[in-house]
Amino acid sequence: MRITELFDNGEFVVTAEVGPPKGICVDHVVEEAKSYLSGITAVNVTDNQSSVMRMGSLPACIALKNAGLTPILQLTCRDRNRIALQSELLGAAMLGIDNILCLTGDHTKMGDHPGAKPVFDLDSVSLLHTVKQLESGVDLAGNPLVGEAPKFAKGAVVSPCSDSIDAQLAKMERKVMAGCDYFQTQAVFEPEKFIKFMEAAKQFGKPVQLGVIIPKSVGMCKFMNNNVAGVHVPDDMLEELRADKEKTKAGITGVEIAARIIKECKPYCQGVHIMALGWESKVPALLEKAGI
Amino acid sequence: MLITEMKVGETLRSLIQGKVFTIICHGCREVRFPEQEVNAFVRELAAEGIVTGTITTDYICNPDFLQMRLKGRMAEIEDADTILVFSCGVGVQTVSSYLEDKRVIAGCDTYALPGYQGVTPLEHDCDQCGQCYLNLTGGICPLTACSKSLINGQCGGAKNGKCEVDSNMDCGWERIYRRLEKIGRLDVLKCPVQLRNYATDDEVSR
Ligand code: SF4
Ligand code: SF4
């Protein structure tokens, strides 16, 4: 099932994400997803996230699909050129994976194989364009595909709380132009900024899912503030996390904060995307508290 | 060696707005320059009465030298709406960063040939990609100013205007966006999706 069908029906679409293991056993990932994420619409499977080598996204997607979940295949342009990416997309379609998220990807220097060759033959925009091309029955070089053309729900990301909203909107417009069907955002901790962004992003008429991270600790938030693009946890939230150490450690404070953000932003978006970062077990409580 | 080839005249005409000041750089010994073609094109423009002035020079990639050469010509430059530069990628970038508020257009594509690449100052760099993108990026080379050599816009990694790979390096696409904003050319971000062509060497030999 393509998640675009749900957006079209006006449904509020909830997704989460998991990372494949650095190894050959996916049981743990599948079990966790089955226990905590089976109530939600679809699950993103990351593609060697942060440039750290892991099992590929596609085989892990298949494992989730076999367990009854709907996976979203994340594809980055860091490790494969246009030939390999198109070939992967055809394979994914053959295996029944029809939801994808197109990303440029982190630089190889950010990960655990810093000496690897960064590819970036395509980028998020030209990858979306490539997918659209395949959907029309020809490859990027214009050669016809044999038989039925693939069809995907094509997603991409935006960063609504970044320093320069105008630059983000310009990039978003390029992605829409290239064929993007829906967006997931970088984690939002400043609802006012998100709402303002959405006022401007409305013009594109594409569904946007609010990105949510459950804040685990003050340390984690400070790390994000210093290192993660487009993420800023404001001081009053840091105070809230500092106030009751036990409550924060148990995840209660984080869930409260995340639920509040969702409630505040819900009228302005078409879904949420939860990046649990190991706290998958907290997702059901979060959704309940947020009233979803 | 480098080869610069003039972009198609029609492409250049579509980029020219109002009056033009042209800068023709015959470059260093390592550059093969399309002298006759460029001169003919500039003569065509001049016959239409839209050229405020032309200088033919060399080594415009050297900022001090460039400044000296342009000094006596600033009135003509001020009078022009478009500065059309025929040089390698480094030359165009040097001009566009010196004439920061002007619409600077690259007239050539720069290709690499085997052999010595010549000496250029370090401020700007050109990878001789053969598909010069400077007209889409406000005269800042996206291949050398961006760690991922992206040509369709910024990645999601820039933090406080710095590149995700190196916090001491300004994000090239942040610079491009600000420059386009400054020269009123944000409309170029609506251009069609760009794809690199890694087979440009075939085109040169064609
Ligand atoms: S885009 Fe950059 S690498 Fe390509 S020709 Fe222009 S200056 Fe050189
Ligand atoms: S942060 Fe900027 S310079 Fe660095 S890779 Fe991304 S777009 Fe390029």
C-alpha cells in the first residue's frame, strides 16, 4: 500500500523509523517493530544512517514486510551511482516495496568508513526525478523499461526549523518540481517555527509529516543543538528535562514534551514521523498521550 | 591543459539582460581559448549596441591583477546590467566575487585535458567539469565549494552556515543562496533538475 493513498483520503499518517543491524540477524529489529510499531501506518528503514555501514535498507524492508508491517525504503545517494540506484528501485518494486524516501545522504567522512569514496552522482532532487522517470516507463538515459513500470509513493525531507527558512522552501519547491509526493520533516522542538513554515509550505499542496524525536536527556538535546542541522531544543525544554531526573530517565518527561509538540502542530500537518532512536517502546505511550 | 569552449550563443543570449560589459581572458599558456568564436560573438552584440565596453586581457584569476585591470573601466561596468566573462571557471568566479552585486555570466565551459593544469590563486577552484554551472549558482562553483559537489541545492547537513563535513568551512550552497539573493537571481533555483555528465571528454573530442 502506498501511503499517498492515505494522505489522499485525508488520513493523519503516523510513521516511525528503524535502523537495520550491523550484522546478519534482523530478528531483534523485527520483534521491536512488531511489538511497538504495529499500530502505526508505516516504518522507515534507514540506509546506512550517518554513513555507518549496516545491513542494506531493502533486505530489512523485506523482513518487516514479511512480518506484516509496511516499510518505507530510504535511499541515499552517498553509496551508489545512478545505475545502482535505478537497479535497486526496480528490485524494490519487484519485491512489493512501494514507499520510498529519497535523501542526499550524509558525507562518508561522518561515518565509520571515513576513507570511503563519496558518490553523490545524484542527489535528493535528481533521485526524485529519476524515480519519476522510471514510473513513466523509461530509465534516466531514456531507454524503455520492459513490461509494467514501477509506481512509488515518493517522499523527501525538509527542515522547517533551520536557520534559513527561505532556503529550505526553495529546496522544497525543487523537490516538488522533481516529483516528490510527501514530506517528512527533521525533528521539531519549536512548534511556532514549524507552524510558520507550514503557512508558507501550504502553497505546494503536498502532505507534510511532523518529525518528532522523544528527548531522552539534557545531554542528548545539547548534542543535537550543537551538531544536528535544523534542530534546536529551546532552554525551557532543557529546564523541564533537568527538573526531575528520575522522571526524565524513565522517559516520562520526554514523552510529555513530544506529545505536547504533536498536539500543538497537528492542525497544521498531515501526519507525524517519529524517530524513536532506540526508544521504540515509548511510541505507543506517546501516541496515546498525543491523542492519536 | 584546459580547454574552454564557448557556450551556445543562444544560451548566452537568454542569460544576457540589458547592457553588457564583456571580459575576455586569453588565460594562461595552459588554456586553449576559443578566441575567434568569442570575438565574433562579442562583435555581434556590439553591433546591436548593447555593449558598454570590452576588455581583453589575461590572468583574471589573479584578484589583484583583475582589480587593476578593471579600475579604469568601472564607469562602463556600472553602466552594464550583465557582465559576460569568457574565461576558465576560476576567472569567472574571481570576477563574480569582485563584482559581488553584478549579474556575472560565464560564457564558457571548462574541460580538462591531460597535462599541466596551470597555476591559479587559491581563492577559487574549478574542476573543469565541462558543464559550467556558474550561471545557475551566482558565480560560485558548486563542484568545488560544496563538499558533496551538489548541483541541485543544499543538503540537509549545514549547521549555522557551515558545512557538515568541516565546521570551519562555509557551506557552499549557503553562499550560493545568499549571492543569488543579493543579485536578485533566486529565480534560477527553479531551473530544471540538473544531472552531471561524466562523459564530457567525449564531447570535447567530437
Ligand atoms: S561549474 Fe565549477 S568545475 Fe564546472 S566549469 Fe564551472 S567553475 Fe569549473
Ligand atoms: S553542508 Fe553545504 S557545502 Fe556541505 S555538503 Fe551540504 S550543501 Fe555541500
